[in-house]
Amino acid sequence: MHSPLLGPVVALVAWTLIVMLWMFVARGRQFRELGVTADNIPVGARGTDLEGKGDPRAQWKSHNYNHLMEQPTIFYAIVFALILMEFDAPINVWLAWGYVGFRVVHSIVQGTINVVKYRFLFFLLSTICLVGLTTHAVLKLLHG
């Protein structure tokens, strides 16, 4: 039997892979528009070198992929801590799924319309879920 907290972890990893594919498609289009080929990419070039060149919307997917490598790392850590403490109470499962849901919506907003006030709202809501999960882990550690 596995912890129900593993579902949100697997879902967020799967979503991150979907965003990575979305980024590859967007960058592929941008490369074609800019005339970038495997033969003319400078040695050591990075995706950030495309900033300010071409349509900025192509970079939004990349920005979001990078965001999915940042705060979610603490989400994974706290969820695995809760699993190790055997504290997969329904509230923690709901908070974990809430975190994933808000991050997915954040990705869709950033990858399409990229309005910061909406992005920030979903970032804030996901962060509140993360704070809840962390608070529960701290309380479990302190009070068994």
C-alpha cells in the first residue's frame, strides 16, 4: 500500500514534463523563425540567450519550466517528510493536491496570457498550501 501523498508528487512531475515538451515546441518554432540551426548555435549557448530576440511569448514556457524547478523542490521535500512521518491525513492530501492544482493553473497562465497579477495569485495560493503542509510537518515533529 502506498501513501495517497504520492499522487500529487507524481502528478507534478508529470506536469513538469508536459511543460518541458511545451517549451521544446515553443523554442523549436522560435529557432525556425530566427534561423537558428544545429550548425549555427554558438558554443555554450543557453536558452536565456534568446531573451529579447523574437516573440517573448516563446520564452514564457521556458520561464515557467524554470519556476517548476524552484519552489516545487521544497514541495517534494515536505511531502516526502510527511510520508516518512506517516502523516498522510486527508488535510495534507488536500493541501498537496491544492498545491499541484494551483501550480498547473500558474503554468497555464504564465505560458499563455502571462498577466502577472493572475500568476501571482496562483503562486500565492500554492504557497499557502505549502505553508500548511510545512506547518503540519513541524507540528507532527514537535508533538508526535
